[in-house]
Amino acid sequence: MLTKGLIYVLLGVYILMFAQSFTPLSGQILGSLFILAGIFQFLFSSRNHSTDNSNIWGYAYGLNDIGFGIAIVVDAMGDTTTIVETMAFWAMVYAVLQSVQAMYSFIAARGGKSIPVTNKLIHAADVLVAGGMSYVLLSFTRGFDESMRLSGLFPIGLGLSIFVLTQQMRSQAAHQQRVS
């Protein structure tokens, strides 16, 4: 999970660095980073399967990253201006996945475990940021360069929230081991 968070931060930094000089090669590298993030998500979900019976969310996030990564690579071979819209749709799908996953966590559908308040707040913040990003990019396009810079902020924030959630999960696991 930490690797995926790091890839998301790198995605955001890469977008911010190359927003004004975006080329088809830049788009292919960007799409490849998305695909790599999806592969790491699949690996994490497969490896974590023994401790979590419901890994559907991990696989869905991985599929989202891989699918949109492929779309960005294909877009980069043609008209790179559609990459901003593709990233906006990626954020929208991410927000939907995050909100549904958070809903199941809130109603404790995953085995009746209580979810810490900080995890709930991070999920809610992710939904707001992802939804906000997709709304801004789809509704208020300000030209390719400016929109690309805006789209670079989301993966950075998302990567940082993945770091925080991973630390939360580790501290929860350590606490459960001490209690057992």
C-alpha cells in the first residue's frame, strides 16, 4: 500500500512538473505510472487476502487505476488534450468507490468491526477531494496547462492519505495483537 501511495505522490509531482510541456511521451509515462499503481494494488490485495475476506475494494481500485492508465496511454498517442478529462473521470470513479467503501465501513458491514473516527474522516476527505477534483476539471476547464496543474494536486493528496491510512491500519493491527 505504501508503494501505491508513493506512486500517487510521484504521479502528482510528475504532472505538476510537466503540465506546461506535456507531450505524448509524457502522457505515456503518466499512464504507465497509473498502470503500475494498479498492479501494486492488485498485489497488495492478493497478499492481504488471508487477513481480509472482502478484498473486492482493493481489486476495484486496482482495476480503476489500470483501466484509466491504459486510457491515458491510448489518449497520449492521439490528442493529449483529452487526458485532463480522462483524469477527471478517474477521480470521479475513485470518489464513487471511496464513498461506497466508506458507507460499508460506516455500517460495519465488514464483520461488525468498529472503524476508528480518523479512518472515517480520511475516507470522507478522499471522497470530497476526488469529487471536487472531478467537478472542477469537468466544469471549469481553464486551458490544458492550468487544468493539468490542478489535476496534479489530487494524486499528491491521495498518496498522502494512503500513507496516513496505512499507518492507522498498522497501529490497529499492533493494538489487536496486544489485546489478543
